[in-house]
Amino acid sequence: MALAFNQPMASDTLHLDRLTDAERRVLRMLAEGHTAKSIARATGSTPAAVNERLRQARRKTGVGSSRELARLIRSQESRHDEIGMATARRPVAPIAEPAAEPLRPQTEVIGMIALFFVAVVGSAMFLSHAPAPDKQIDPLLGAPMQKGPDPAELHSRVRAEARDPAWAPRMEAAVRARLMQVPLVGIGGNMLRVICATTICEAGGTLLPPASKEEQADLRSRFNRTVSDLQAPPLRDDLAKKGLASDGGSFMGGKGKPDRLVFLLYYLRTPEPPAAAARR
């Protein structure tokens, strides 16, 4: 069946129910005429966090334009209100994860940034609140939408799993050394922590936001480039060569003073080639 790309997409076929409350909130504000910068000011977040929300929403639905997706959301919700089919709307969630401290606009707390990772094994990220995936093939994806791991479950798994004394210390040192090559990570008051168990590693740290709002909004600033570098190649590719496959993570506002962004990234141990194992 051919797809007619020149025709508007029906909101009912786009799996809009996969969007989280926070993503819907950003899209509603975009439909009202806000920009990423004004949304960030209103929510106490950053333009980078807002743009990350929009990227996640586009990825989940397959819509290429954020403003088109915002229009579809507004159209769907208006239609439901008109015909009386809308269910009781859940309270609007802030951009931060529930476990993080709520955003405080007056202090410009950095909000949660959901990473856009899609692991090489095809697992979709950060869908812990999404409905169970269906078996129907999405024509845009060419496959059924899959549910990925919950960062909270990964956090618990690292701490509950037994530690491999031969592998964990070596991998912790390797991950730490690679992350220290990313701007701002582990320097200038920013913390870095790496924990490996037997089949999984967690890389966590803090990033102090720039003092000026202009630098926070500048996507080319060292702070925003660091956030981007933690999410994409070459970091993931370099760690893959060391035997670690990206399996998710999250960014969220840290509790306490000073305000800071906290990142938690998770990597799964991949089978070691026999030749490499023999060399050790």
C-alpha cells in the first residue's frame, strides 16, 4: 500500500496516546504560539530540554514537524471535548521526572531531559508511562512500536545485581576515562560517578548550568553541547567498542543548591569475542 505523503495525517493513526503529559504540555504551548525559549521560561526549564521533549514527541508519532504535531494534538483534544468522549484528563505533569525535585521557575531549575537514544538492539527509550506496545506494524517505522526499559528499573538493577570483580573495576575505569573527554563532565564542580555490576553499568553525574540565561538558551554553548554529546555518537560508539551497548538513561533537575542538571546513563554488557577474552 502506497503512502500519500502530500495528504495531512489523521491524528487517530499517529498513536498520540503514546505521548506523556509533559510532552503534551509542551506541544499545547507550542500550538498557542510559544517558542522553545518562552516555554522554557514558563516551565523553569531550558530551551534544550524543551527541544528534547519535542524531538521525543516527533519520534514517537512519526510526525516530522513539531508545529504540525502541536496542531494535531490541539485538533484531537478539541474534537474529544466537542463530542464528549474525552476521559478525565490527568493532572499536567511538569517537565521533570516525578522522582526529581519539581521545577521552580523563579530559580531557573534545569528540567528533566529525556534522552533520544534508540539502542542498537532497537529498544525505544523512556516509555515507562506509555501503554503496552501493540503488534501492529507502523508504516513509518516499518515495525511495531516497542516499549523500552524504565530508567528507574535500571537504577535499581545496578544496585541489586552482584558485582563481577574481574570485569567491573576495569570497565568503570574505561567508562570514566571516556566520559572525562566530554566537555564539563567531572570538572568545575561537576560530579562524575560510574558503577558497574555484572551485566550493566551506570554513568551518573551533574552539570552546573550557565549563570546567564543567554548562554542557557544558546544551543552552541559548552553546557548544551555537553548535554548533546552525552546522548549521541561518538560517545556511544566508543563505549560500544569497549563492550557496552547503550540501554537508556535520563536527565533531571537535581535536588538542593546550587541548581544542577543530573544525568544517569545505562549501558549493558555485550558478549566478549573469544579472541579478545583469550588475549586477557
